[in-house]
Amino acid sequence: MLDPKPTRTPLPESLRQQLVDYRRQLWRTKVSEAVFAGIFGLLLSFLLVFAIDRFSATPPGVRLVILLAGTSLAAVFAPLWLHRWVWRHRDHDQLAKLISRKHPGLGDRLLGVIDLANQTENEDTLSPRLRAAAMESVASETSTRKLDDLLPLSRHRRWSVAVILLFLIAGAALTLVPEAGLNSLRRWLLPLAETPRYTFTQLEPFANEVAVPMGEAFSLDFHLTEKSRWQPGDGTARYGSQDPIHSRLADGGYRFEFPGQLQRDFVRVEIGDAIHKILVTPSLRPTITRSAATLDYPDYLQRPQEKIALATGTLRAVKGSKVSFSVESDRALTAAVAGPVVPLEASSDPLDSLSVAEMEIHGAEATTLPIDVRDTSLRVPLQWTDSLGLSGASGFELRIEAVPDESPTVYTEGLSGTRAMLATETLDFTATAADDFGLREIGIEWQGEPSHPGADDRAEGSLTLQQGAPDLGRAGVPVAFSPEAYGIRPQKLTIRVYATDYLPDRGRVYSQPLTIYILTLEEHAQMLKNRFDRAIGELEDLARRERNLYEENQRLERMDAAQLRSPESLERLSQQEAQENQQAQATKELADQIEQLFKDSARNETIDPETLRRMSEMMKSLRELGQQDLPKVGGKLGEAGDAKNTDEKSERDMQEAVEQQKDALEKMRETIENANEANQRFEASTFVSRLKKAAGDQDGVTKSTLSGSEQFGLRPEELDPADLGDLQDLLRLQSSTTSDIRWIEEDLGHFFTRTQNPDYGKVFEAMQGSGIQIALETIRQQLERNQGYLAASNSDQWANKLREWAKLLGDAADKANGGGGGGGGGSSEDEDFEFMLRVMRMVQEEQDLRARTRALETLRRSVQPHETP
């Protein structure tokens, strides 16, 4: 038998519909609550950010928390709420349980009905009619009640009111202050974005971190923008925990003055609703660690660009240069300016191009634009700002000292004043030149002046010693000047060293002139004779002083031991010793003079060897006196005055000193006698040279007179000025020659009186009887009257006569030299001296030849550059 089919009895329709309506009303209410709650959370979080921003900038983290909290009502709370009230209350039994919370009896009965409806037993176990009757009974009871009253407490109206209120507030914020509202909306929606807070007090942009000079008072400036809706009358600022500083609104801004600070800290600025924190870092001002200048010289100097370190901040630059300065700071620079450039003295040059100019920045280095150097010195102020925004200390400046291109400085070393020499000798000196901006050329010039009219043409010339260079500031060039190598005849010669630089249109700059007298052999011999006279005079003075010292030493020698050892005597001995040492030194110096005189005399062939031999003996004697004899006397005097000596030792030393001084005096006397004999021979030989020179002067008168023959017979006022000047020169030469003849005749008479040499006596008598002085005066008068032919004829006649007398004296000297001069037994010594003299003259000739070679090499170098294409 089959089991009966299970059956289910459905809920009564009225009850089911009531439960469906109850569920719909429940869901609508709770969904509304969830929606309103979510909207409320969003609006509240937005308004919270808006409200906080009105007082201070809401930090990004806080804004993020507020946003998450506001959205959590919609994203977290609403789903949970819907799950609780919608998902968990969708079945009839779930709804019956919810009803039982408010009406337990009705709820229980509904749960029982729903259980019966859900049972699936067959008809044998459960009567359908009974089940339906039970359901109908409960449905009938339920239909009399409103299930809406049994709904859970609903807050959706409150939520809606709250949402509407918040929405109105948010709408008002967005409508009344849209800038602030939209700004807060952006900051709320994007909490981590760098969206600046909107304030009603709008300030112009400023740095959030600034550097200020360490230890110096500083200020911070804040300016209101034109769009600022609130312009507070004052503002405050606080540095760290220090007392706040107040500032009043002035000129649309606020300035806060702070004292000097050493520590890094924040400054909190409050102006209206604008609140800012600025990090202030005290730092040292940027300093210049190095300064340099780039100097571009004027084109004419031909010098390359030069970079100069400025240790003192001042640059010397020649006019026409261009200068650019560069400075290096201890920190990277962001800006630098130069100027305005200020002239240090009044100037006619305009300074339009010297105003303030930006400098070119490369890291920590800044460079100015080129500055033209004019005729005045300039002051160039500099100011700079580093990467921290700090400016350098005020007052820093660089200077340009404008200097002119000075003329070269030229001078000679190793030679000065006036010098007399033979044409075969060579002058050695150094030509030195210096210039501030480069030497172009160094050389010498010479210009001669004939010793008398009618002489050879005057010498004139120049040569380049060294070609310069733009960077050659100083040079010293050795010069070997040989008159014979350059073909210069005896005359007065003026030598000058010259130099040129690179300044256009500037000519040669000369040194002080050197006057050189190039002598003939006769003139040279007369000069040596005068030097020998002075040397003999000095020797005689030495002998007189030595005689006085000898007499004083004799007085001291006569004293007994006690007197000699007295303080006064010892002082006298000390003085005697000192004077004796002075005598020895003076004698050595005189020996050096005689040695140089001997060397110079050996060059002159007109001086006979016997004179040179006697001069050599004089030099030898003086050497012995100065180096041996007189120092021994001084030494003995010092020993005699030694306080450690015994009486006997002092007396013995004094006696030896007097004896040695006596011998020295005798040697001096002999030296003077030999010197006088040599001087006589020297003087005798000079008469020949003096007569020849006078004859040459008369030849010059004759030659010059005949060269102007076309002017003969004209009165002085009819002569051309140049011819008149030449005539005046002739008159002076004739007067000078007449005077020389008079002195020759007088000196010849004195020489004959001393020597009684018959040959010199004959010439003296011939000169006296010839009436030469009257004749020469007559020639001068003829020249004065411009009677040229008569004057030339007479001058030539007397020139021949003078040469005739010179020949007579020359023959007499040759005869005397041929007789042996030194006396019988000295022939061996004479031969030795003659050999030594020949060797010495060979050495001198070799030296002269070498010097002339150097002079010719200098001449070759000076000519060669001009020959090179």
C-alpha cells in the first residue's frame, strides 16, 4: 500500500500580504537610513575639513582620516546595515521573530503559523483542516492589527533632516565662499595632494624656507594680493619659542623685524586666517675667496690676453685696454652685478658704458662684461647673491688703476762721464733699457765733433744692439764700442744709448750722453804725462807725510822705558801705527794707479821704452813699500805699544821701527828720483807730440781756409751766416793754437834749464828767434779780415816749420835712446824689459783685436735683420 503524499498548507493570503507589506516597509526604512547615514558621513567630513581649514591648514594625514571616517558610513556601515535589516529579514519566520520583539505573543503565534505552513507531513499525521483552521485563526487576529506599528524604531527622518541641514550648510559654503568651499572640497577629496589651503587673507607667494645672515637683524615681508578678501590691521610672527613680534598693515604688506639669530628654527606667521610656518636658517654671508682679472691689451702692444690674480683688489692697466673681472664665492651664486663704475678723478670721457651690468654666472664664479680703460682710474663695486638668497657684504669693490704707456728708461752701466782713449781701444759697457709694456728695440747712436775746423768729417752713426719683443720688459746688452772698427777718426764723440717701445709715433728715447775723446797718439801721450805728473805729486806728498811720521817716531825712540810706557806715549804710538797703515794703503793705491798708467802708456808707441822701464821700476818700488816695508814699520810700532811687552822689548821694537822707516824713506827718495827722471824723458817725448799736434792744427786752418775760397775778400756783414760761423771757428782755433805754441815754447825753456840738453836748447832758441807767436797772431788778423789766401799761405809755412822742429827733437830722443839710456851694466836688464814690453804690447793688441771683433759682430747683427727679406 502506498504512503499518502505529503502536503503543505500555505499561509492565508491576508497574512502573507501583511507580512510582505511589513517586509517592504522595513526594507524601505532601513535602506533610507543607510543612504542618509552615508550621505551624512560624507557631508560631515567635508564640512569638518572646511571648518578646520578656516583656522589652520588641516594636515594631509588628518584629512585622510576624516575622509575615511566620512566614507566609512557609506562604504562600511550601509552594507552592514542592509545586511542586518534586508538580507536577514527576507523570510516570514525572520519577520515573525522581528515582530516578536515588539509583540511577543503575536510574534509567537506567527512563528507557529509559519511553522505549520512549513510542515510537510501527510494527512494521516497532520490534519490539513486543523492546520488551515489554526492559520486562519491567527490571520484573522493579525488582520485586525497594523504591523507597521511593530516595525523597529526608525531614524530615517532624523537622518534626512541631518542630511538636509548639512547639505544646506555645504551648499551655503560653496555658494557664499566658493573659493574656500571648492578649495576645501579638493583638499577633502584628495587629502594627500599638495593642495594649498584657501584663506580669506591672501598673501603673495613666499619661500617656505629662507636663509638669513647669521647674527644679523633681519626682516620678513609679506604682501597681500589684490584678491585678498580680508585685510587684517596687524599680524604676528614668532621665532621658535621667542616672544611674538607684531606688525601693522602698511602699503599693503607686513614687515616683521627680528633680532640676529644663531640657531635654526621655524617662524610661525599669523595674518588673519593665513597661518604659515617658515624655516629660517641663519648662515654666514657668502664671501669672495678669489678674484682675478682678464686683461686685453691694446692692439698696438701685440701682447696676448693675460689673466691676473688680484691679491690687493687693484689692477694696473694701460689706457686702451679692456678688463673683465671674475670673482669666486664660497657658495654657488644665483645673481651678481657690477657697477655703477665710478671714476676716481675728474675725467672728460663719458661713462655711459660703465653703468650697472649683470655678471655672467657659472656656479660659484661670476664674470663682468669687459670694461674699457680710459684716462682715469676706476672703482668697480660688486654685489652678489648666493644660492641661499644671501647677499655678500656691502662695500666690496675692485679697482682699475689706469696708467699711461710710459717712455722707456735707458741708461748705461759700467761707463759714465767723460773718457779719453785711443782709436784702437775698445769701450766695454752695458746698455740697459726697461719699459713698462715691452721694448721694441735697443741700440746706440754716436755723433762726432771734430777737434778743430778742417779736420776729417765728423763721425755719425747708429746700430741696433737688440730687437725687442712685446713681453721684454728689461734688457741689458753688452756693448763693445771700438772707434777703429767703425772707422771713427780722433775727435770728440758723444755716445747715447736709445730704446723704443710699441707706442705709435713715439720716437727714440735716449740715455744721458757719454762724452768720449778719441785722441791721437800725441794727445794721448800728453794726457798720460799729466797723469804721471799727478802721480809723482802724490808720491811726494806720501814722502813728506812719511818724513813727519819718521821724525815723530825718532822723538818717541829717545824716551826711556818708563816714558815710552806712559799712557800719553802709548796713545801717540797707536796714532803713529794707524797713520803708518794709512800710508801703506795709500802707497798700494798709488802703485795701482802707476800700473794702469804703465799699461795705458804701453799702448802709445810715441813713448820710449826707457820711460816705460823707469815707470815699471817705480811701480815695483811702490808695491814693495805698500806691501812690505811700510806694513813692517806699522807692525813694529804696534809691538812697541803692546802693554804686554817688557820695557826692553818695547825699546827694541821702537828702535827697529825707526830703522825700518829710515830704509823706507830712502827707498821713497830713490823712487821719486827715478820717477822724476822718467818724467823728464816723458816730458821730452811730449814736446815732439805737442809740436806735431800744433802743426796739425795749422794744417786744419789752412785746409778750412782754402775750402771757402769763394768767400775771400768779403766783409763780415756780407758773408752768409753759416760761412761767418765757420770763420769764427777758425779764429778760435788759431787763437788756441797760438796759445799752445806759447806754452810749448815756455815749457821747452824750463826743460832746457833743468836738463841743459843742447838739442832742446837749439830748438828753444830757434823758436824764440823765429817770431812764431807774432806770425801766428798775424795769421789770426788776416783771417779776421777774411784775407784767406794770405792766411792759408802763412799757416802752411808755419805748419812745416813746426814739423821741422818736432823732427829735430825726435832725432835727439832717438839718439839718446840709442846710447843705452840705463848705463853700461844694465844691458841685460834692458833686453829683458824690452822683451817683456813687446810681449805686453802683443797681449794688448790681441785684446784690442778681440774687442774690435766683438764690435764688428755687433755691427753685423745690427745690419743683418735689415738685409733679410
